[in-house]
Amino acid sequence: MSTTPIKVPTMAALAAAGETADILFWVGCAGSFDDRAKKVTKAVVKILHHVGLKYAILGTEESCTGDPAKRAGNEFYFQMQALQNIQVLNMYGVKKIVAACPHCFNTLKNEYPELGGTYEVVHHSQLLQQLMDEGKLKVAGGSFKGKKITYHDPCYLGRANGVYEAPRDVISKLDAELTEMKRSKAKGLCCGAGGAQMFKEAEKGNKEVNVERAEEAMGTNPDIIAVGCPFCNTMLTDGVKHFEKEATVKVYDMAELIAQANEL
């Protein structure tokens, strides 16, 4: 495993040098500030560096996409956030964006165009699948060989955008056993954090949504619950802790699985 620090380029630094990036890595609020999500950010960067893709981030010029504000009903604040980001993205002539958060992915892809920001936007699972298909990223099962993995579909990746196969194709390269939950793909169950629920108290009920989903995931007797969203990661990790299974059931983003398998 490499211990050499990776210097992540910014769009501003590349522009100053008269260069440009092939792809912009949209880090997102969770990927920037949440300690658990930062590990996913690092895994994505390690993979981008490993395959030699010319990428960059916005760094301090990146702001929230406005997704939480929009889902919570504040359209005015969403548009303020979006227009600020679009101005920066267009200034750098960004054409392609990869996001490790389905909320950022969905907002950038589907809601920015009507405000003047049109880009090719992919989720990191789609980029990983593409890199594997092109032979640029090879994966050995490594420590995951023979492990039992179940995958949770994020709402904004699955039902909102129809991306079901890319994450499964990526996970299948690990020589692990991929087991589906009863509710998966188009019938998948939300982790409980979507629609700005992440930032408010849950309504009264007899069970938290994330506990219900974690219970369903653990019904497959997995070694690993694979996710592709920082919100899902938090909610399912909390769900596993609720059942006191954190010693035996691990929650990983697919980028972490691929980075670990390649000893990056």
C-alpha cells in the first residue's frame, strides 16, 4: 500500500499553468467535511491517480450543490447555491464531472441544466465500471475473495436515475459473493436520509428507517454492506451499530473496496 502523499490538483492551479483537466471530481459537502466520507474521497482520488486520469477538484471554490435546501423546500436558496457553482464551473470550461455522492450527481446532472449548467455527470460507480471495461483498472479479489457482500441502492442513483448495474458490475469484480436484499433495485428501500431527512429529527413511528434497512441487509448474512452514497453509509453504519454487529458486519463504499483490493 502506497504511503506517498498524493497532491490533488485544483482547477485554479491548472488554469494558472495554462492546463485543463479531463474530469472534475466533485467532492461534495460530506466528502469534504464528514470524517467517514473523507475516507471515500481519498479512495476515489487514489483510484483516479492510479489509472493516470487527468482530474482536478475545485477546492475552496466548490460550494454545496444546494440539494438539501431544495429537498427541504427552499428553492430560492437552492438557486443561489446552484448559480454560484455554475458560474465557477463555466468559468473553467468544465465538461465532465464525477461525483461520489448520488445527491450531488442527481442535482448536477438533472437540475443544473435549466439554470445554465450543462455537463456530462457520472457517478463514481459508472466511472469505475468504464475504467474496468477499458482495461485501465484491473481488480483482484484480494482480501474480499469469497466474502459475502450485499449492496444497498441509493435512492438518487437507483430509482431517480436508473443506475443499477454499474455498482453491481464493480462489486462483482472482487471475486466476492454478491447477495441481493429482498427489496433491491427499483424496489429498494431508502436508508432514511433522503429528501433532507438527514438534517432533521425523524417523525414518530415504531422503527427508524435505517434500522429497518440495516435489519434487511443483515438478513442476507453479509460480511460487508456495500454502498455508493455518504448518507447511506452513515445511516447503515448506525443501523449496524443498533444491532451491535459492527465487529462482524462492515459498511464500505465501493470505491473503498476497489482501492483496498488494489492495495492503493
